[in-house]
Amino acid sequence: MLIKTAEYLQSEVDWRKCPVPNLPEYAFIGRSNVGKSSLINMLTNHKGLAKTSSQPGKTQTINHFLINKNWYLVDLPGYGFARTSKTNRAKWQKMISDYLLFRENLQIVFVLVDARLEPQRIDIDFINNLGENGIPFAIIFTKTDKNSAGKTMSNVQKMKNTLAETWEELPMMIRSSAVSSAGRDEILDFIDGINNEFTIQ
């Protein structure tokens, strides 16, 4: 897929105020500071599309971007550590949960996982919750450029082994790097394939 246009549309805290659900939609989420904004900018070939920050918790709303005029990319707040109150974290959790459960044109949730780390309980819990609610997802391993190939392979295999304990079928897993653009074509081709099958319900 060739990205011709990528434009910011709107930010909301209520899924019901999101754009009209007449186009296929793909959400990106991960533990705080996993490199989500950098990945989005790499995918869209637009350095400033998603705001990057070294401070966890930068994204606090449901952010919609219109790609090629025919699909939505959604930047969701990270889960896990962020320097904010428990009240705010509870609000974010409900906002994310409601969006994932009720957004009717959501096709796939891309769960971002740091390739430098062994499986984290917070990621496993989030992934299992998606499965329990029947929400389609794929896993993208980020920051592979900061790892040796062997270490990345080891951590990916450990994730597979961990999920295989409770999952009969494993989700798609893609290795990526915002620096080298590794995984870009695979992710965009995957999205393109789904877009070709999308019909408005």
C-alpha cells in the first residue's frame, strides 16, 4: 500500500463522538512509552503526524487520522504506567474499553509490545481481555533496532510460548522498527487486504 495522504481529523474522549463509522478503522495501542507514535509516523511516512514524547501518558484521547481518504488510523492512550492520578487512569481505561467494545467499524487492534523485553504481565492481560471479548487483534513488536536479532527472536518465541498456554490459535505477530522501517510493508499490506474486503454493515 502506498500512503498518499495522512491527515489528523479529531480527538475525543467519548467513542460516540468519533467520526461516522463508514470506513474501516485500525487502532494502535500498547504499554506507555512502547514507541506507538514513532511507529504511526513511520507507517504514514509523516514525521509529525502523531506526537512523540519520552514522557509516558502523552496520548490521552482517542485520536483519529484519515489515511488515503479511505481508512482510519486510531492512536489510543497507552496502558500501564503514566504520571497521573488513579481517577484519570480509570477514565482512560473506561474510554479505551468502551471504544474497543462498541466501535462498529473497528477491524483490528494492533497491540504494540517492546521487543527488548520478555513477555510482560500487563501485555498478556490486555491481550487476553481482547480475546475474551472477541476483539480481533495482531501484535507488533517495536524497537527491534535496539535489540540483537537473536534477542528479538527469543522474546518473540517467549511471547508465543506464553500465549500458547491459553490460546488455541496464535495471533499474527510482526516485528517492526520506526528507525529502519522494518515491518512497514507487512503491516500496510495486512491493512490493505482487510480494506479490500470491507463493506458497510
